Amino acid sequence: MVISGQPDDQIIDRILKGEQSVFALLVEKYKNYVFTLVLRFTENREDAEEIAQDVFVKAYRSLADFRGDSKFSTWLFTITRTTCLSFLRKKKLDIISLDNERNGIQAENRESGFSANGIEQKSKHTMLNQAISMLSPDDAQVLNLFYKGDQTLEEIGKIMRLDPNTVKVKLHRARQRLKEKMEKHFSHEVREIYAD
């Protein structure tokens, strides 16, 4: 009988000792966490499902490398991020070729007075992701790790190879820059959301 309330390290120990089926407990426990993280990178459910499966395959194959220096979720976040970035790099060629086509469509929409953004009001989530994407990679990473990855300052420090106090300062500055981006680029939308 498998007890799902077991700590991660005990589950991992069992898997490494040959109980491969127990890996399903880790998948069950972290599938929403991984899927949510992936979805923030891709914003496409089909791609997110494919990447999330990939993350768990990689995690399973690399499980012997998990040393337990940090939480399993921190280690899994690193695999998730790397997998997402690899996926996005592979898709970049497709995106570049689609950009020319998309620009043509946007120009047509502007000329006809039809705007997809006007019809579909931007959600807070989409605006936040867009604002984060305007930040430097360092700022985006620290914000994503803290808010989306639910990591502590110490865990972020290990991932970014920084002292926790430096992470705290970086996080504070990144929040300020994010606020500035939101106010500069989305002030009208933010007012509309809060007026409803």
C-alpha cells in the first residue's frame, strides 16, 4: 500500500530502490504546479501539456541526480524552466516566420477598425505576463521564481547562485520596475478592471 502523504525524499528513495511505480505519487503531487509554470511560459494549453509530460520524463530519468540540497519543487522548477526554454528556442524559427504574417493581419485589423484586443479584454494574468516579459531576464526570473514558482529567498539564491539578501534586494527592485511597466503600458486596462 502506497501512502501519498509521504515526504518527497522518502518517495524518491523508494523510486531509486526500484519502486518505479511510486513516481506516480510525485507526478500527482506536482502536476498542477508544473503545468501552471509551463503555461506561463507558453500560454498554449496543448504545448503546455506536451512540455509538462516532457518535464516529468526528464525528472524521472534524472532522479538519481537529485541531491536533496533544496526542496524537490525547486529542483523540478529548474527542470521545468530549462525544458520550457529549450522548447521555445526550437519554436523560435516558427515564430519568426509567423511574425511577418501576424504583422500583416494586425495592419489589416487597424485599417478596418477591428481590434482583437478591444473585443477580448486583457485579463490581469495576461497583462502581468506581458509586463514581466518587458523586464530584464534577471528581473523576470526572480519574480517568476518568487510568485509563480513559490520559492523562498534561500531557494532562489541557490537557483540564481546569489546570497538570499541580494535576492531580496533584486526582488524589491524587480517589483518596482514591474509596477512602472504596468503603470506605463497598462494603466487604462488596470483602471477598467478595477472599475468593474
